[in-house]
Amino acid sequence: MRSRTINPKDWLTALVESGVRVTTVQETLIDIFAHSEYPLSAEQAWNVARQSRPKTGRATVYRMVEKLENLGLIRRVHGYQGCSHFVPTLPELMMLFICLSCGRAEYLDSQPLDDLIQQSEHTSGRHITDSRLQLFGACSDCQQKA
């Protein structure tokens, strides 16, 4: 995942501005989701959080996932292991690629998507404000191993 474009401090600010009292457990969960290279389920995030904070409650994690999704900070990956996994949302429209072999997720160069959106806007007269393009396949590392 392109974590260099994701600033966990921005996530904390968004939570505070939405009226959420941020705890150290929530900070831990933000860090987990913001820096993961793989789509994570709430259950997986809970397991990771318990490695550093053993008393982290499962319900706390599920509530936090819901808050992050509602604020648009993470997005659900549809069509991947039951649509229960999440990746960070980038501020710009990007194509998400998920390797079906190793599970790594990464955002791809957005230029082809930008061109398609501009062409669609021009020909349809509509203004497009959001996109959820997800691509699945094998990453270059997994292709070389095969």
C-alpha cells in the first residue's frame, strides 16, 4: 500500500472533528490500517492490535472500523474474501490492485483512470466525483514465483 500518501495524524484529526474521543487503542488501530500492505478484516486488525495491546476488545475494533469507513478513511474491498476487508482510502481517485496469490494491495498510477473519467464526463455531460475501480490478478513477484 502506498502509505507515504496516508497520514495517520489526518485520520486522528478527522475522528476528533467528528466528535470521537480518541484513545490509545484507536491510535493503534489507525496505525495498523494506515500502514498495512494487505486488505485487513476487523478480525485481523484485532489480532494485530492484541500483539501490542493484549486487552484490546473485539467490539472496540469493530466499532472503530465502522467509524473509519463512515468517515471515508478506509474503504471496503468488494469481491475479496467476502467483502469484509478494508484498505486505506487515498484522497485522489486511484485504481486498487489486489494480488490474488499473496494478497498484497497497492494503488496503481491513476493516469489511465483520469483519462477515462475525463472522456466519460465529456461524452456524457456528467461530473464524476468518485470511483471504486478494483483490479485483481497476480503481482509481478507472484508471477515470477510461478
